Amino acid sequence: MDISFYLKKRNCRIAVPHGAQRKIAERFGVSKQLVSYALRQVRNSKRAREIRKAAMEEFGGREEKLKN
């Protein structure tokens, strides 16, 4: 499930519960900053797409509209 295009088109980000960004960072062996960038669509690498997918499917992520 690749949601990157879908989220960008809808101007959304992925919000996760408190503490989930740290858990995602530990799981993928990356910094919390990279996780934040991935969830806000700043990064779109293969790893960022994997992070978004895991956030939605395993860490209770949900879409939030960005304020314009």
C-alpha cells in the first residue's frame, strides 16, 4: 500500500499517538527527525514510504489535514 501520492494530493500528514515516533525510529534505526519528516511528507525516499506504511498499519497512524 503506497499512500505517498494519496497523502500529498490531499495535503495531509500522518499523526501517530504520543511516543510512537520514538518507537518507529528505533524500529527502523533512524532518527526521530527523519520519522517526523517522513510523516509530514518532507521526505519521500523508500525508507520514508516504509515508515509511513508502518505508522498507518502498525502504530495507529491517522491522516490529518494540513492547515493552509
